[in-house]
Amino acid sequence: MVRVLRWQLRMKSRTLRILTLFTVASTGCVSAGKYDEAVAKAQITQAQLDRTKTDLEGTSADLRKRQQEVLTLQAQIDEITKSSQDDRSKSASRLDDLRKRLDELRAARSASEKRAALYRSVALRLKAQIDAGDIQVVVRDGRMVVMLPNDVLFDTGRTEIKRAGQESLKAIAGVLRSEQDRHFQVAGHTDNVPIRTDRFPTNWELSTGRALRVMHFLKEQGVPPAALSAAGYADVDPVAPNETPDGRKQNRRTEITLQPDVSDLVQMP
């Protein structure tokens, strides 16, 4: 499954480059503005694909590390159990510690495998939206996060969801509905440019209003209300520096985070 997703990402990357060249060639004397726009759009989409690939490779590396640690500990346990009775008696405490450590590693590996399987499943089911650059699926602090740029969802200073944003949210709702007994938090984020209107005195009100609007939309699409919560973070949780236009654009986002269950909370000791 991992190899299939990597192959799909490579093919999509190659297709993006071919389409950009084809667009320029077929339009002949294309204006500099349209050319720059086409190249910029291709670069943005490529960046989204690169981030998805990086997350996938990081998840796979984590699983390989846990598997190697399990094999190493098992080998140490096998070596002790094959030793003489006297040696085993002397190593009893060590053997108990190794077995405990092995059980903890196996539990952590199982949790990692579940997270990796969920990530692959969600990434594949939302592939069309990821390829279009409308959403990102990332793993942050062991949690899966679906990120939507606010430019896709909202007009500046508004909370009404745009048509394109509604289509992306409908696809996401289909995924959330299939994850029974899970909880999801919708979080609104802004850049550090202040807003001062009668309706939104600060970015706190704007980010919270947008999160609530997305939460209600997901509920209307059949996601159980008990599985949803909403929060507004204004500009206090940036993912990029606010000193540049691109950084501020990245920070204007809405995130849907899969809240962990008990098995997800298993950590490496």
C-alpha cells in the first residue's frame, strides 16, 4: 500500500510538469501573467504532494524502527533463555525487564501501525482534493490532521463557506462518517493581521466563528454531533512565520484533527 501511494505521488508529480509545459506550448504567445500563474499553481500543488510524501515516508520509517527494536529485544531474550540454569537465575531480573520492554514496544508498534493504516486510507480517499491543492493530510504530534486553506473555504473576513470549500468538506465528511467511535476537533486559525469589525472585534471571534460554521456543515453532512467539537486559535498557533505573505497564507487555515483514542496514546517508553 505504501509503495502504491508513493508511485501515485511520483506519477502525479510527473503529470504536473508535463501539463505545465503543454499549457504553455499550446497557448502560443501566452501572457507573462498567465504563464506565471500556471507555474505558481503547479508549484503549489507540487509542494502539497511533497508534504504528503514526506509524511508517508516518516510514518513508514517509524514503523521500521519499531520493528527493528522488537527484533533486537527478542534476540536478547532468546539468548538468555538458551543459557544455563545458573545463568538464567542470575539474569532473571534482566529477563523480566526485557520482556516488559518487549511488550511495551509491541504495543507501541501496534499503535503506530494503526495510525499509519489510517493515514494511508484517508490520504487515498481524499487523493483528488490533495492533488488539487485544496487540502493537506499531515501527521502532527502523533495525530492525523486534515488542513484546509481558508482561501478555499472563506472569503476575507467572512464565515460563509464557499462552494469549492463545501465540496471539499463533503468529501472529508464521508471519511469522518466511516470512523466510528472517533472524535474530531475543528480548529480555526488566522494570520496575525488584526480584524476589527462589529461582527468580529478580533481574530479570536473570526477563527471561532469559522470553526463553528465548518462543524455545523459537517454535522449537516451526517457526521454525528457527539463526535464533533470546535475551537478558535486566532493567530497563536502558526505553522509558518507571519513576516511573509506566503507564511501568512499558510497560517490562515482550518484544521480537522482526529482526536486520539486509548490505543493512540501508547507512546514509546
